[in-house]
Amino acid sequence: MSTATDSRVATFPFPFAHDTYRYSTNVEPAGGRVVTAAGGWGEHVVDVDERYLTELAERDRILAADPTRFQALPHMEIAQWDAMLAIMRSLSASYPRTMSLERDGGLWRWTNHALDLEQAFVHGERATLPEPPLRFIGRQIQEDVVLLDQREGQLWGDAGLVTFAADWSLRFDVGMSFLQIHGPVPRIHTEGVITRAQSFLMRLESGQQFRRTNWTLTVDGRLDTSTETYPEWGRDRRTLADGPLAEVGERLHLRVEVQHLIRLGASGAIMFLVRTHMLPFTDIALVPAWAQRLHSVLSELPDDMAEYKGITRIRQPGIDWLADCRTRSGS
Amino acid sequence: MLVVGSLSDLTDDVRHLRLVDPGGAALPAYAPGSHVVLECGVGPDGLPRRNAYSLTGSGVEPDSYALSVRRDDTGRGGSRWIHALSLGDSVEVSRPRSAFAPVSTARHHVLVAGGIGVTPILSHARAAVRWGRSFEVHYVFRGGDGPHLDDLINLCGNSLQTYRGSSELWSTLAPALLDRPLGTHLYTCGPAPLIDEVHDRARAAGWPPQRIHHEHFGIAALEPGTAFTVRLRSTGADVEVPSGTSLLDALEQHGVAVPNLCRQGVCGECRVPVAAGAVAHRDLYLTEDEKAAGDCVMPCVSRAEGPRLELEL
């Protein structure tokens, strides 16, 4: 096992606490370390790891090909500044040797040594930044970002920079309410999960930070599985399902999103950070407890939930590969 | 905890305070119209007095939380406690809570202040100037100059109208309510009769209710609740739950592990079965039917309705 694999497995946010999975409002305060069977994760809200430069290059490539991955309705200007400062503060607190944010009266200075970047700016003055604030900072983090405005007793997804969407589209969702955005998710509406989540978010106080995880399966570890590029990646599911079982372990990845929910200050907006982690089944299998649990979750998952997650075709090959792997290891 | 960084008297009975971090740290930013809850000494019942006060700044990257408090000699004593504070005194202050924020999509903002109700309106006006929003302020007060009148004159220029009484106010505001552009939002803070009259007249002038806002205190903070005793059925042990301590905290302090996540009555993780006693449900998780059944409790926020509760623990 290489060092890179080692560290990926050790820091992977394995999401399953039980042998079955259902949607829930699984929120907890951000920042605490979660111990897993292989290591742990969760100390940092904005997390920089060894794939930082690779993933930022991928984000820039996607954004250059499709600038609509960045969206901001005009009334989200203040929220963009809030988000930028909150992310800069989080980075400089977590990585003081490479990132710093200094303030001298009205003048701010942001330094990101990892990108060899230095930027002075005046808060609220667009002309002092090379691009919109959310786009500027979004290109310096591995997280996707969505900003939710709170008004009329609801939340509205009115801005974002999303290049690593798991089967959705920011351009399609921008301007929708929280309930509309989650409209297609099965089960959660009758169970009240979404309305409860919205009530919870709307009560967050300035500076409060919570987190949750979500998951799906992705073929070939592709970060950009957005609706826009479906023609490019849709067929991967078929080639996986129709291909040899031996290839499944390398190709099929458990995709886990660590999502942070943060109440911003002056705008009162909610910042939604989504960090995507992926681990191929071969690496999951290095941790027998994970392989066993993933096998059981995938086997039990109801069809409507599998359909919504877009894994109807690929979950059986995944289950078969995990079962096969267990037989081979003789347990 | 913050300390009093400066004090000044705006009028005979209104004192302005700036609360700062004792170490000089920056304070969390807040939405205009936000309030903080201060612990103002201890009341006659032995419980901390908690009062909510609006912050008067724009909310952008504040180095202090500024608030203005009118002394109420007939009140519960919170405002008198604040008026007795000196420079450097410590004050327990909650995070800012936003319940009266400007609507980001509004085309124009009409801000109406009555007396000391000017405090959140000043915050709105500062932010409106800061971000170039279209706005106007109508400020009514009695006798002398209203608190923060100078600040508003400096900020608003021609966008400010002042009045010495209700009839003066309505001679200008009533026609204004008929001709402001569609998409305008209306915000009022002041005495209840003023809030009611603005609301009623705006409704009569055809304003949709979603565009009429007023400041209301007292909903954001969960009350500390009264003390009660909880019995654990498995061991027969009694655990005291003091006022201001959650049932979950009390159980944990007693060595009873209860799985939990959010500790805010939302996630549903800490649900505990109830054997006997009535529950004062304060969570967002249980359905109305479940609450009515009374056979479980979310101990992170909910409490006993009476003096005792018995849990299946």
C-alpha cells in the first residue's frame, strides 16, 4: 500500500454508523475529530489535503469550460463577501503556516502560500478583487460552496460555485427554495426531514457551524458528475455493470460528501460547503469492517433511494465484488 | 463574556454602551436588526435576568457590540442594572440573533422608528448606507431630541423624516404608504401601538403581509425553565435538573450516556422513553402526535411539565 493510499484511507470519512441507511437530519456541531476503523477525520471545516493542487486544477479546468458553474444572484453580494472572509478565516486558523488573513483598518491582506498568491482588498469594494468574492475564494478550496439567503420564512439557494456536483446542477437549482431544491429526494418529505432541516438551519446563530455527511457511488473516481456533463459520464455506469467483476474494485468508488453548514454574519446567509471524498472499493476492502458494512448497506438500501442516488445499475456489481472479496479473504 | 469598552448618555434616560472582547478579538458579524441577550444580574426569584437588546451597528466586521438602553424604573430591573455598569465591567452576552433582518431582494426599504425602537432601525440605516440600498427613515419621538437623532441625520440626510407625535407621523407616512414602488419592504420598531397601526394601515393600503416586518423580542432564547427531579427506572436513582441546565446535561453529569448529536432538538438522536410524568416538549423533532402521546422526550431541550419525570433509563 502506498503512502498516498494509506493517508487517503486513514482520513476517509466513512459515513455509515449502522448496517442500514436512511435519510435523517444527521447534523452535529462542526470541528470535532471523528474516529474511524482506519483513522479519523473532521478537525477542519475547510480541509486542505494532498490533492489540493490537483483538485484546484480540475476545478479551474471545469470552470473555464463552463463558467455557469459559478452563479450569484445580484442580492447575494454581501453574502459573497461574508463567505469569502469566513473561508479565509477558517483556512488561516487551520493552516497558519501557509495561509494568513491580516487587517489594517479598512485594508485586508490575504496570503495563500500554497498557491503563491497574495491579495489586498477593501471589504465590499468589488474593484479591489480580480473576480467576484465567492469565485475568488472558491478557486482556492477543494469544497464546493452554495450560499442560501434567508427571507420570507424560507431558505433560497441564490449563489454558489459548484464544479464537483454529484448528479445535480447548480445552474438549474439557483434561485430555488430549499424545499424546491430537495423536491426530487424520495422519502424525506413524508418523513419531515427537509422541513425539520430547514427550521434547524433558519435558527442557526451568527458563526454557528454544523456538519453532516451524504454519500453515493461514482465510477472511476470522477469528481465532476454534474447534470451538465452527463453525456460524458453516464455511460460509465453501463460499462461498469457490463464489464468484468474483477474491474469493479478499481473502478467503483464510495463517494462521501462532508457538508458544513455555517451561519454567516452581515448577510445572515447560510454557507453550505460540500467536500467530496472518494475511495475505490479496493481501498475500502483494506478495512474489513468497512467492506462488511458497505456490503450490508448496499444490499438493504430500498430501490427508490438507490434510484435517486443514481446507483441502480452499479450497486449490484458493487455488492458482488464485496462478497467475492470476502470469500477470497476467507472470512 | 464581553466587557464594557465605553459608555455615554444619549438622553436623560438612554445610555449607550460598547461591549468589547476583553482580549481585543474581533466579534462575530451580524445581520442588521440583530439583537443580543444580556444577563442583567439576578432577579428576585434568584434566576438570572435576561434582556434582549438590539445592536446599533451595521453588523459588518464589528470591533464592538453597541447597544442603547432606556432606563425603565418600573421594569424588572434589567435596564437599571445596565445603567449601573462601569467601564471595564464584565457582561454575559449571547451570540447575535437575527429576527428582523432586511430582505435582500427588496427594491426599497421604508424604516419606521418610535422612540427607543430606533436602535435596530439605526442598524438597518447604517447597513443600507454601507451597501448602497435604497431606503428612507421615519422617526417619531416625544420631547427633546430622540436617541441617536444625530447619527440618523448624519447617515440619512434627506432620507430622514422626524415627527413629534402620531398625527405628524401619519400626515406624511400615510400618503407614503400609497405610493412606494412595488417590491418595497416596510420595517417598524417601537411601542406596540405604533407597530399595530403601521401594520393595519399598510394592510389597508394593499401591502402584502410578507413585506411588513416588525421587531419582536423574546422568541429566540429558550427559557431556562424551572428545576425538576428525574427518576431513572433502572436504578431508582433521582437526578436533580436545575433551572438553566438541560435534562441531557444533567443525565450526562450523573454518568448516564445518552447518544446525541445536535443538542438543539432537531436531529432526534437523544430521544429517551418516558415512564411517568408530563413533558414540556420544546423540540422540533417529534411530531404533534408523538408529543401528545407523552411517552418520549428529547432531553437536549425539553423538560418536565411538573416537579417530576420518570425515564425508562
